[in-house]
Amino acid sequence: MLDHLGFAVADFPASRAFYAAAFAPLGMSVHSEGEGWVMFGPAGRPLLWIGGRDIAGPPPGHIHYAFVAADHAAVDAFHAAALAAGGRDNGAPGIRAQYHPNYYAAFVIDPDGHNIEAVCHAPGAAEDQT
């Protein structure tokens, strides 16, 4: 079971702003923070920790991670918020039937090149099924 994920980022202020904006539609916000580090998660549950290189060492290679979205609208909002915060599109919101018929996801590249995904496994609107 995953407790939390943490990694170093190249530009802490830029990454902090990016994640704060991208995670808001998923119900995640700053849980706690200190000098050069921050933890994000839903209320009462720290899930993702990021820190500057001086705190956490050199950044790792690119990683992929997915966060659960409550519904398809939250996936859409995550994608829009992440792009507005400076992320790069890596897959617009939509059904990924190769995984399963209800796999609705969006993918964005963060400021350090990590592939972030928001995914909802619940059936959605009829237009999502096409």
C-alpha cells in the first residue's frame, strides 16, 4: 500500500505552484510545508512530497504517477488546470479502452518532465463512451 511519494524537483517554486494548481480539481491541496519542501494530499492525508535539490538531492529520472479523480469532470479540470499552470499536454481527457472500458484519464508533463495522470475508473457520460 502506498503511503506517500516523494522526489526532488529542479525548480521548487515553479513545481510547488504547478502542483497546487493541477491538484486542486482532484481535491488535493498543501498538507504541510517547510523551507524548500511541500506535501500535497486530500484533507488529512499527505500523499506527494516534493523538495528542492538542496533538500532532497539531485532529481530522479522521469517517473509516471496516477492520482484518482472522483469523476470525469475532475479529470477534465485537472488537465485544464495543469496546462494553465505550465504543464505540457501528454494525453487529453478521454477513455483509454486499452486498459478497460471505463478508464477515463488525462496526462500532463510537469515542469521536471514527470508524467502525471488523473484517472477515473467509474462509468461516465454517454459521450465519453465513444
